[in-house]
Amino acid sequence: MSASEPPIEFGVVLFHSVQGAIGAEKLLVAAGVPHKLIAVPRELSSNCGFCLRFRWADRDRVESTLAQRQLGVEGIHALRPR
């Protein structure tokens, strides 16, 4: 990241299926990790169509929580400010 780029505020988790996204949402609620189920941003692609948005500062918590189960995670991406 260059000095002129704003810091990353949010990230998203992409899934292979809606079931994976819903399962992940339940895990994050139980773990107390703030998040929101949203449509996949246009600049990204997913088989599912939904993703979980979270604060980028919580990335480690999100990754460790989701690693507890096989939920069909496609990837975790930073959302760059526009």
C-alpha cells in the first residue's frame, strides 16, 4: 500500500454456496465477530452471490473462526476504498 492509498476498512469472505455463507454467519454471530451478509461486489466474482463483509481489523478472528468448519470458502479479499 502506498502512502496515498487510504487504509483498508473492510474485507469480504466469498463462498461456493449460500449454505456456506449462512453457516459462516452463524459461526461469526456465536463468536461475537461483527459482520454483515451482502451481495458480492461487482469487482469480485463468486459462485454463491452472497458474501460476508467484516472489519479488516478482525481478519485474523474471521479466519480462525471459519477454519473450525469446512464451509466452502472461496477466498478472503480486502475491499479497496473507491
